[in-house]
Amino acid sequence: MSECILIVEDEDKIADILRDYLVRDGYRTHRLRRGDEVLPWLRDNPADLVLLDLMLPATSGFDVCRALRASGTAANAAIIMTTARVDESDRLTGLELGADDYICKPFSPREVVARVKAVLRRTRPRPAAAAGLELDLARWQASWQGCDLGLTAIEFKLLKQMVDQPGRIFTREQLMDAMHGDDRIVADRTVDSHIKKIRRKIADHAPDVELIRSVYGIGYKYEPATAA
């Protein structure tokens, strides 16, 4: 079955153009006009990617993105924000909330389709074993080519959070939630310390491989094995 793109756009002309170009490239689409419709729809109708306008009736695109990333299964959909806002602070806010890309209006529909393809390639789930990394959920154990990495429970949680969505940038706040899942206060440097330990344990077995990459000013992302 072809991948499903959810278009969240209140302007009919823009939504129709996006739909036509995406359908022409083989994608299935669905269109919503209001921000408060997104999460309820995704709970019953999984989508691979959400094209999310920021200026929406009822609920802003920022709030929709925040709600999606905090939800259950809906959190797995990739998100590309589309907006007339061009301020760098808006782009950074969108990325910090968990968006995978950001496109400013006016845009070329061909560019949007190209961005959709690129984000889907980057965020499409891929087995960790393809990179030599294996996660044993029953034993809470991570291994590299059969060798146990010796991760603690918190380190395993952090690694799994990123491995489940390769290429997605996670903020430190999102990784804190993965570590504890409650309202306790954890300093940013605590996340950095755990990431450093995970990297060191991986490097002990694969010194030429970099799986966890830093994204300046935002957080971290997992990428399947590449030479460092």
C-alpha cells in the first residue's frame, strides 16, 4: 500500500495543489482544515507524514506538533511544517518541538514532494540490526555484532527512543521524557552525560562508527552505521 500523507491546511487552493502533486507521485492523501482535528483523526487513521500548516483554526500548528510528539502511535508520523512565517526563531521552535522539516510559503509543490520523499527516506523505520546494532527488548540489552554493550536501563531507553525513529532529531527535553516518563526535573547535562556514555560503549566495539549524532542547539539523532 502507498504511503499516506495527511495535509493539514485551511486554504483550499494550497491544499488542492499539494494533494494533486502528491497523488501524481503515488501517495495517498487526506486533508484536514483545523488543528484540533489532527490528533483524533490520527488515532484511527495512521499516516506516514503530516504536512502541517502553522496558522490553523482552533489549534496552531506548533500546538498540534507538540501534541503529536507527546502522544502514542501518532508520534511516529513524520512532520513537515509549512508556513508563511520566515523568522529563524519559528523554524527553530518547530524543529525543537519535533518537526522533521520546515518549508516557507510561497513554495513550489515540486519542492514539497521532494522534501516529503527525503523525510520519508530518512524517517522510515529500518531494523537496527542492519547497522550491526541489535536491541533485545525482553532482556533490555543492546549489542553490537553480538557483543553486549553493557548499557544501563536508562541508557537502553535513550538508545531505543532514537533507534525507533532513525534520522529524527530529538530535543533534550524529549529524551528526558524517554528516560523517566514523569515530571521530575533533569538537567540537560544529565542527558548529555548518558549520551556520552552510550557513545563510548559503542566505540569500545566499533571505533570507526558513529550512530548518535549531535545537532547543534537542538539535541541528538540516531543514524544507521556510517564511518565516523
